Amino acid sequence: MPETGAFADAPGALWPLFALALGLLIGSFANVCIHRLPLGESVVSPRSRCPSCRAPIAAFDNVPVFSYLFLKGRCRHCGARISLRYPAVELANGLLYLAVALWWGPTPTSVVNMVFVTALLVLTLIDFDVQVLPDVITLPGIGLGIAASGALGSWRAALVSALTAFSAYAAFGLFGKAWELLRKEEALGQGDWKLVAMIGAFLGWRGLIVTIFVASFVGSIVGITLMATRGASSKTKLPFGSFLAPSAIGALFVGDVLWSWYARAAGWQ
């Protein structure tokens, strides 16, 4: 007998809530990756510990966001303050998953995009902290983006994805090397080359162009602000990956809209 009324829509109604809960849980794992990957440590073991007293964190004290609120932001064992970043990352990832779920529904595309946004969130903060974009994320990310294009589209889509990734890597690599030869300083690290390749594999060339434009614009604003307020110079290095990754998240949702707007303004449409 077919379901009627509220129960008929239950799976669709529960999907965003499931996505939010999953995002919070994966956000907790993202915190582990952000902390351990730059140190070359395993993200699987040992279990989470207090950074101050090194006491293992029990499962009931490791519930995303809620444990932080319950413990009032302090370690149960030593009372040391827990960084606000931990629940912030969990909440951010949860909200991103919720947005993906609402945008694409309960589809394979949502699953792929959830992996993508978490990877970008982790890369943003690692690059901000230590100016490194780990290959263990970007290189598999390139492969996943190409594979997903083929699985969700066609072999032609996978080919375009691969060509976009290769072209992005080559273009950033050539620009970085040319800048280094002319200015005798590094402009773009190889991590940035791999990151744009990963973004191109997922978003295609239009989404990649939108990402680079937004990241460059925001990075310029931040650089100018630092020069005006903190005495930075034109040679002050900014972690470009920390602008590329969040810009790619934005392009994932509204890249097509921004591209269409620009194409109309430029008279291409």
C-alpha cells in the first residue's frame, strides 16, 4: 500500500538532517586531518587526545559541537581551553553538507560534492597554518574529480575533466616558473599547481576560471588591507591556497551563475 501524507515525504525530509549530522561527524575527522597531516602523523591512530595534557578524549566528549558546549570549551581532565576552531570546523562542514544536500538532493552528485568541500575546507586551513597543500589530498582529489566526471557524466566529460586538470597544472606551473626566473622569488608553489588541477577536475574550466578570478580578487583586497594596516609590503607572501579553496566552494554553488553574468556583461551571450 503506498504511503500518503507526511510519511510519503519522509526520506526527502530526513535527507538534509542526515547530511547535516554526517557533515558534523566528518568535520570532526577534518580537524584531525588539519592537525596531523602537516606533522606527517597518521589520521587514524592514535585516538584523539587533549593537546595540553595528552589525555585520550572519550567518545562522549568527542560529539561534534555539542561536547564543546557541554564542556564549556575546556578539557575534562586538565581544564585547558579548547580552541574554538574545532567546533567551528565541525559546524562549517555540517552546514556545507546541508547546503549540498539541499542543492543537489539525495543523489550521487551530492556525495561527490561533499567529499570535495571537505577536502577544500581541510586544505584551506592547512595552507593558512603552515603554507602547505598536502599531496595526500590534492593528488587523489584530481583522480576522484576525473573519475566522478566519467561516472556521473560520460567518457567525454571525464576527458574534458582530465584536460582541464592538466591545463590548469601546466598553466600555473609555467606562470610560477616564469615569475621565479624574472623576479627571483617564488610566486606559486607546486601545491597550488596541484590544487588548481584538482579544482579543474571537479568544476571544469568555467568553474576553475571563476575560482581563480574570485581568489585573486579577494587575495588582492586582503594584501592591500595588510599593507595599509599592518605594514606588509608587496613582497609579503600570502597562502594562495587559502583563497583558492574557499573560492572553489563558492564556485561549486554559484559558479555557473557568475559565469553567465560575466558572459552577458562581456557580450558573449
